Amino acid sequence: MKVVVVESPAKAKTIEKYLGPGHRVLASFGHVRDLPAKDGSVEPDKDFVMHYEMSGRGNDSMRAIATALKDADSLILATDPDREGEAISWHVLEALEAKKAVKGKSVSRVVFNEITKTAVTDAMRNPRDIDMDLVNAQQARRALDYLVGFTLSPVMWRKLPAAKSAGRVQSVALRLICERETEIEAFRAREYWTISAEFLNAGGQKVSSRLFELGGKKLDKFDLDNGEKAHAAVARLKDLAYSVADVSIKPARRNPYPPFTTSTLQQEAARKLGFSAQFTMQLAQRLYEGVDIGGETTGLITYMRTDGVSMADEAIRSARDVIAEDFGREAVPQSWRVYKSKQKNAQEAHEAIRPTDFRRRPRAMSRYLDDAQLKLYDLIWTRALASQMESAELERTTIDIRDGANTGTFRATGTVVLSPGFLKLYEEGVDDKSGDDEEGARLPKLNIGDKLNTQDVKPDQHFTEPPPRFSEASLVRKLEELGIGRPSTYAAILEVLRARSYVKMEAKRFMPEDAGWLAFAFLVSFFDQYFAYDFTANLEEKLDEIAEHKLDWKKVLEDFWRDFSQGSDDHTSVKDAITRIDEKMGRRGEVLDAINAMLEHHFFPAREDGRNPRLCPACNKGALGIKAGRTGAFIGCSDYPECRYTRPLSAGNGDEMALSGPQELGTDENGVPVTLRQGPFGPYVQLGEAEGEGKAKTKPKRASLPKALQGEEISLQLALKLLALPRVVGLHPETQKEILAGLGRFGPYLLHDGKYAKLKDAMEALEIGINHAVEKIAAAAARGPGRKRPEPKPLRTIGAHPEDGEPVNVIDGRYGPYLKHGDTNAPIPRGEDHTTLSLEAAIAAIAARAKSGKGKKGSARKAAPKKAAAKAAPKAAAGEAKAAAPKKASPKKAAPKKAAAKKAAPKKAAAKKDAAE
């Protein structure tokens, strides 16, 4: 028997059917070993030895494979055909050798680019050894990510408390987003005007044009930079006689686009389908692993992690046959189209992403695929088929229209499609469309000398626009252009940025969060060269050269570590590197000064009234700056502790209330000042100031501003009412006990005799009278305690989940909208609007919630019996154990270490995630 190892169970079932008796196909479930999230996993001072650790699932899969090998004579490693897949095969073999499970067995490696019977059986006839150059390229990438993450993250935590982790490639993507945002913030719109004209020819056909020359001089964009100049030009041009001065007709060709690579698929799926990179890859994985077609599981597309653009000869022949059948023989070019990648450092070993069989047309596959899968399959099939079609034949026409005295020349342009070619089937989407594109206009037939009647000459005002923020598609394209990352990493890079709350999505565009700004400023201020675009791209080139057996992987690590660790040689340990970098950076205050200087434009933008944006609004002496506290960064005054003004970091861009400091509303009946302030959790009103020192210090009375009142003008009377809550509404006529109205943690309420009744809003708590209050309390009592709440109605059904077809709904919950799929509840993703949330974003949020083990309906109740059983353990047995136990050292001494370890755990876990990007 032969044991075959692949990554996923779905793939295992399909391949076992293809291979038949005598083969047992088992899944490794991805990586079985990885670098543990702890110090010493990579030891640069010991020739970069890497200490791998089995994952929990890896242990299970290795036990199953080792058991199957007892009755087998050979092991075939058939993981994915890229570096990652090669490394997984090597890790599987290393783990099995440690168990002595492959002793006396033959071991071979096979690769296939598609999961079809032909491809799999052909691969089995052509086995090879594990390619250690590919494995070492992957090991080098993993070591680099670990060394950067585990060296810089502890330094960030020391200098910026509550800071997140630093990742090697993710931080470069963050830099792109922040630098684009800096361009946008620095942008100042500039006015310019254009002049358009409409003419009629002798046949009454309209010709639209734009002023090209004025007074014999070609117009530059800003020659007409105000309305006065524009209207003066219109006055000169309006009543002149115009005729056609020149007609230029040029033939043009548009060639089809190559089939998809990983990057171009992610970009086009984002543009045309609105899919995130991660969701696109999840769908593509399912299409690659196969769907049930007529009782047989078949892969519909080739391997989806590739930067190659070529197709196999057999696939091209099939595509040409389908084109002839569907569009006619004239749509098939005379010779095959062969594509070469223009991407820097592209690996041409793998095919582009294409259908495994072009005869499986999307309409025929619709009954086997869900809506999202079908849309992606249709996109892949259409692009790949169009890549082998004829070019589009076009005719570009330019017409110059001029008056007799050469006062002005108007230009009209248009494009006529003579033969559509591939455009019948496919046209690529665009990220950011220009408003000046007139190429599609159709023009009537005109000849030189034809007289035209002027219908209208009018000026149009415009303003320059800032560069657009990155979308998922444009960011992936930029990373690819710069040579940063590889096909398998793009989706992970974007996901890590969101998971760390470094960025948020607004209108499907990336915007930096405050945590992202801080990380960007810290890394660029102190480690600029290691997060420079060229440096990261050069490292990618070196990893490619390792895979091609041109460079030794340990030499690449040595060269990097020698500079990065700031040591005298390449034998510095990670611990020593952290200490050395930490000391060289200086005190926390010096680090914050550098960050303040770099981010001044963002957190302290120039004020329209000309006042110093960093002048403290509370004391009018100190300078505002970014400060670091135990819970994170905030804005504070340099005159602390004399001035205790603070505001949240996120309020730095245009929050006028935060910038203006405490606003005095007046005084109460005792002459104590009442102020409106901004706190870390929102605005609030305060009565007086803190008094006393140390433990004797008394806090002033405060009341949070209800959400319904935030942004409204707050009067002294309203503030005093809020500070007076909870208030006595009156005595209940039956019990003669007080009824209180107040604002609590869960909103406005009534309290009577230990029981609560809910109020609709804050204003009701301030104004409700005794009669209405008694009615509310009676209604709440009638409902009774413990009454089962009715099943909430969906605010919106987003769509069907691709795995089980169950609906994904937005539910109106007690604390706001949330997502629901089956038994799993998940919060709305940060920065998203539940009314426009896409299905893929909802599915990703539900998957993340399910993976965390939270959000399952009834999960707390299921856990309760175990806790109860633990509490019910016999006391007598505990007493006997205590009496028999020898004396131990006081546990109090050990407690700080445990606490410290507990505190460090989240940071180590965060560093591991960054290193694994």
C-alpha cells in the first residue's frame, strides 16, 4: 500500500478516488510544525538553528499518518506545488522520521497544478525528491519574519505601552497606507477651469469638444485658474464662425489581458465582485479542491497561488476550440498567444489560474456552485478564455475645430470599435476612473473645411483632487509592483493589518487607525532602512535566489542579522539585540519626541484661525503632545502635573470640543462651576474640581452625555439635570415607596422596590412624571421575570453562507446590531456599516468568531455543569490531601512570576501572528 499526504481532507477524498485501491490518502491539515511563540525559536548566535514545535492538530495528523504507514511500503508527499507546499512536505517527513515511521519505506514527492484525474495520475508517474532549495527559501522567510517580530515588538512595548506588534512585510504595507494618507492630508485643492463647446454639422449631428488652444497657444491645465479668466475667454470665443481645421483617423489595436495570477485575481474580484482578498482565496481554494459533478469530485480551476501567466498547450488548444464554438472561427487568432510576466521577480514555474476544462462553461456549472463560487469561476473562465481571443480593432478619431482668425481651437476625440475581438467577452475593471476620459465618444463623419454651427460655449470649474486611498485591489497591485510579498502572502498581509486595528475600511478604502499611525511613526523614525520599499523587495529577490540555488540561505540570514541586530558580527543573540536596540534608541521621552515631530501634521493640523494647534486649551501655556500611559497613547499637556488636560488620541483631527478643553457652562446654586469635558469614553459634564491629595483626594461628580445628546448644544439647566440623576420621580401610590429615574450602564431606567423598568431614551429619564412612571412599572411587572425573549427579527438578510446555505442575518440586538449565522453570533466588523456590509466581510467575521470559541448560543450554559462538578469535589478528600502534603514555600513569592508570564502571553502571541504573516 502507498500512503499519500496532501494538505486538506477535501483534497484527500478526491485524490483517493482518482488513485483507487492500494492508496491511502491522508491530510496533514496544513502546517504540522511551526516556530513556537517564545524566545529562542531562532538562535542567530548558534548558526540560526530553528526550533520547530508540533501543533495540536499536527500531532493528531502525524499519528494517523504514522499508523497508516505501518502497513505501507511507500510514502508519497503530494502537498501544494509552491514553496509553502514544499516546506509542508519536508516538515511532515521530519516529523515522521522523528517517530521512526518511515524506516525502510520509500519516500517521494509529487506535484500537480490541478486536481483532475489526468493531472494526478501523470504526477504519480513522475515522482522526485523534496527540493531543499525551495524548503530553505521558505525557512529563510520564516526566520526573517520571526527575527523582526520578536526583536522589534518587545522594544515597541517598552517605548510605547499598549503598542501592538511589528511585522516585517505587514509594516511595509502599513507604511504605504500611512504615506498615502499623509499626501491626502497635505493636499491643497487647486482651482482650474475648462471651456467646452457644442457644435452642429450640416446634418444636425452634435459634436462635443473642449478648448485646446487659445490665441494660438496650447492651454496648460492651470492657464485658466479662476472664473474671471474663464469667462473672459468665453466672451472672446462665443460669437465666432467655426469650421473643421483637421481630421486625424488612426487605427489602433487592443490586445487581450493574460490569464489571472493570484494578484490580478484578487484585484479584479475586488473591483468587479466586491470580494476581499481573503474571501477570494477561500473561494478559489474550494474551486481548486473540487466540487461534486455527477457523483465525482473534480477540481474546476488550477492552483490559485501563482504569479505565472502561461497556460499549458493542451489548455490553449481547448480554449481555442471553445472560442470557435461560441464566437465563430473569426474570433480565434491565427497563432497562439504566449504571455510573459512583467512582474518583478515573477516565478514562471506554475501556470496562470485557469479552468481545468474550458468546456465546463459557467452556465453549466451554476447548479453545482453557490452564488459567490459561481461569480468567481465565471470571472476566471472568462478572463482565461478571452486571453486567447483576437485583438479588438479600433479607430481613434481626433477633430480640431477652429475659427478663421485662429482665436481658439476646440478638440473632439472619439473611438470607434471596428471589430470587438476579446471585448465581446471581457474588459478589465479600473480602480480609479478619470473624469476626463472622452475616448468612448462617437463622432459623426466630418471633413476638413466643413462649417459648424456653434450651439454653446461654456466654462466649467474644477478642483484638483488628492490621490485616492488604497483599495484592496490597488494596494495589492502596488505591493506587486514594488516586488513586496508573494502570491500566498497578500491576503494575509491585509488581514493582519485589520486584525491589529492598524487600519480600518471606509467606503472600501484603507484608512490608518491611531495605532497604525503610532506603529508607522515608530518604525520609520528608528528603523527606516528595514521597512524601506527597496530593502524589502531586495530581500524578496534574495529569497528567490535561494529557491533557484543561487544563494545560501544561512548567508542571507547572516547578512541581514549583522546590520539589523546592530552588533559587530552575525552571532548576536535575539536577547542581546533587543537590549542593544533599546539602549541605542534612548529614553521613552526621546522616542515620543520623535513620534510627535513626525505625526504633528496628523494629530495637530493647522487651525484656520492661525492659533498654535499644540497650545494647551486648558492652561494656555503648555504644549500638547502624544503621551504614553498604561492603557495606551493619549494627548496631554507638557505642564503636567500642574495642568492635567488630556484627550483621546483619536480626537486629534477636527474634534473641536476635544481641542477646546473644558467648557464652562455656568455655576450651580452654590456657585460651583459646571463644565463640559471630553473623556476617553466620550463627552461628560462635571461639577467642580477634584479636592485634596493622595488617598484623601475626592472626585468631582460627573455624568456622561447620552448618545442622543452628543453633538447638541448643552445648556447649564440640562447639565444640572444630568448631574442630579438618579432623581426621585415620586412615591408609588400603592407601595408608598420611591420611584427613581436614572441613566445606567444599559441605558435609562426606572427603579422601584428593587425592580427595574426600561425607558426609551435619556430625555425620558429627565422628564418622566409619576403617572407615566407607574404605568411603565406596571407594564414591566406584567411581563414578569425570566420570560423568554422572542426571537429577534433580522434587520437585514445579507445572503446565504457558501458552506451550508443558511442565511447570514443582521440582528437588532440589545446593545446594537450584530451578525447571526446558525448558532454563531458575531459583532459587526469595526469600521463597517451594517446596512452596506458585504457577504464576504460578514462570513469572515463569523468565521473569526467561531474560531475564537465565542459567540456560540448556549456556550456558557454548556460549560456550567463542568464548573459545578468541579466546585462539588468532596471537601474531605481535599482535607486529607492537605494533611498529607509536605510543607511548600509560600505561594505569594511565586505569584509575581506567574502574573508576569500571564501578562507577557498576549504580546508573545501577537508577535507570533505578525511573524507568521
